Amino acid sequence: TLHDAAHAIFDAIDSRMTSYVERHLQVDRAEADRIRRHYWLRYGATMIALLRHHRVDPHHFLHETHDFEVVDLLRAERGLARLFARLPGRKVLLTNAPERYARAVVRALAIDRHLGARYTIETMRLHGSFRPKPSRSMLRHMLARERVPQGMAVLVEDSAVNLRAARAVGFRTVLVTGHGRAPSRP
């Protein structure tokens, strides 16, 4: 949501995820792409389904699928750091991306000093299990951990599914649209 991932980053990640599924499930590319899309739609994060159904190593998956220079593919609004500085309230990053990728994006956008906390997919765990967006239990847990009263948190997001879950647990929500072309993600 902080940048236009549909510009080039989604393609890079989707291609790497499809290749990962192809290698680890030993299926052809078309079937791997179909599986990746299905898992993303059903679980909100391909990694969750691969972990649950195929026992892949989540850290290996995240490393392989996000192993590229983010800065080379990044496209974002100019002056984002100035806009962040003017926004009232505490800002918390909540992303289904891995820490290394999120850190590179935040650094490239020059907004790292404006963030009070970061929740990446590696930290979105409850009772030992990964629970990324749109997990309502994870969203409730994050609100409690950040000590944010119900109705005082705002989730800015480009996914309607994630926004519905957030609204159901007490977030106010903002849907971001207009990032270039439609993402290749289902």
C-alpha cells in the first residue's frame, strides 16, 4: 500500500512464488501458477497454504520469493516522507511481506523514522502459528499489543478482504486505489 507494487514488484514476487511451487511440488509452471493463485485467494498468503498443506520451510520460502533488489523495482508517490511527517498519530507498519523486504521498502521510501512499530509476516504469529492479514485474531492481538482503543486505529490498505477483517475487529479503514494497472495477483 505504501508503494505501487503492481508496477513491477508483484510480477517479481509472483514469478518467484510460482517457481518455488513448481520446484517444491514438482508440477509444471501452469499448474504451479494455478496453485499459487488458489492459495493466495483462499488463505490471503501463499506461504500459509504451503506451510499447512506441504510443510515447506516458511523462512526459506520468504527468502527465495523476496530475494531481489526492491529499490530497482520500487515506484511510489513523491514526497511520501513529508506526507508521513504531517500525518497525526502513531504509525505502525502491518505487512504480509517478510522483514527484509519491508525494511528495504521503508528505507527506500525514507519513512523508517516515522514508524512506531513494524509487524511483518514473521511476527504475525499466534499460539505458534502464522496468522497474517486478514486474520481477525492477529488484528485483535496487534491492537491489544499496541494498546489502541477500539475505533482509534485506522488501517490503510489496498485489499478489500483485509479491510473487511479489520473493520470487523474495530479498525476504521481506508481503501487505497489507483496504483497503475491492476495487479497480477488474483
